[in-house]
Amino acid sequence: GIFEDITLYAKWEAINYSIKYELNDGTWEDNFIPIESYTIESAADLVLPTSEHLTKEGFVFDGWFDNAECTEYAIDSLVGRTGDLTVYAKWRDVNQVATVKFSPAAGGVDMGTEIILTCETQGATIHYTHDGTDPTESRSVYTPEKPISIDDILSDEQEEVTIKAYAVCAGMKDSDVSTITYTLNVYTLNFDATGGTLPDGMQYSVPVTSGDTYKLPDVLTKTGYKFIGWYL
């Protein structure tokens, strides 16, 4: 029965998804009723319950996770999510200590290496120093967006540096100060004169510290030949 051009407009209704909570032995505060559903439209305005809304004796609430193991990252927003959702409460013992981890591990590094500090505890603040003194809350605060560059903390002629760091997190004891030492790698620069002779006193293998500049010898001798240059 179509006898003319027609434009049809699609009408949509946002799907209502359910939210289920696994409190892992925690309890809701008296008279608190959590949100139990969301849509793709309401997600931006909804906030999951916080530590003000649930408790567990001897523990501190450490966020909601979308898996029972409470791994990866805590859920901080419903934006972009679809589907029925089960969230799991993660708890930490009030006596647990936040521990700082270093990457790479202690040992040899190259110029240009970035040192990354992490803490498994959500919301922990890491303080660090690299001048031999102990870190305090008034000293440098590590930010994940700006790793520590070896280039920035090594002074001229310095080939080793020690970083000290500790973590602070609300509801937890401050961690002990962790100490780690990095030493610049030393590489061997080998010279193969391919039948020629190096200048007097010149070693055929020379140790060179990562990042150093080394002036190559340019006065070699070989009977009947002219030296052209060094090649890899």
C-alpha cells in the first residue's frame, strides 16, 4: 500500500540492566538501599556505593570489581558498560601494609631507562627520594603519568643511584621504606683492525658505560693500505 516516498524513524528504548552486589562478608549500613539497575543513558549519573555505605569489621573497603578474584582495576564508572552486572567488594585488613614495587628490578640499567613505582593497594600515594635521604610526605610524590627517568636523577659522572620509597594509604599503616639501587650497564667495545694495527697503547677491547661517548681511534696502520673508517 505504498504510493509515495516515505521516511521511517527508528524509536529506541534504553535497556534496563540489573546490578547485583557480592559483599564478601561485608554489610550495608542501616537503611541504605543501593542502586539495583542502570541504563546506557543513566550510567553517567550513577555512582556505585562507597565506603560510607558498607562495612566489614577489621577491614577497609577497597573498591568494586567485576570479577570474583578482584583483579585488574576497580570499577569507577558505569559509563560505556552494557549488560547485567555483578560487582564484588574487595576488602583489605586494616593492619595490611601497602608495599612499593619497582620496575625494573634492581641491577643494571641503561641511560634512558624509566623507573616505574607501583603499589598493589588502590589509592596509595608513593613518596620517594634519590639523594640518599629518607622520603617523607613533604618530599617527592610519584605520579604514574611521569615515571622516574634515570637520565634525570643521575648527576654528572655518577654511575649508580639509590631510590628510597614508601607508600601511604588511608586506613592502612604506612609501608616500610623500600630501597633499590640501579647501576648503569657497562658494555664492551671491541675493535677488529682486520689485519691492521691500532695506535700504541690502544686496547682492542674497551669497557664503556651505558650512555657514554667514546672517541674512536682514527690513526691505524696497515702496509699498503689507507684507513677508511670503522663499520659495524
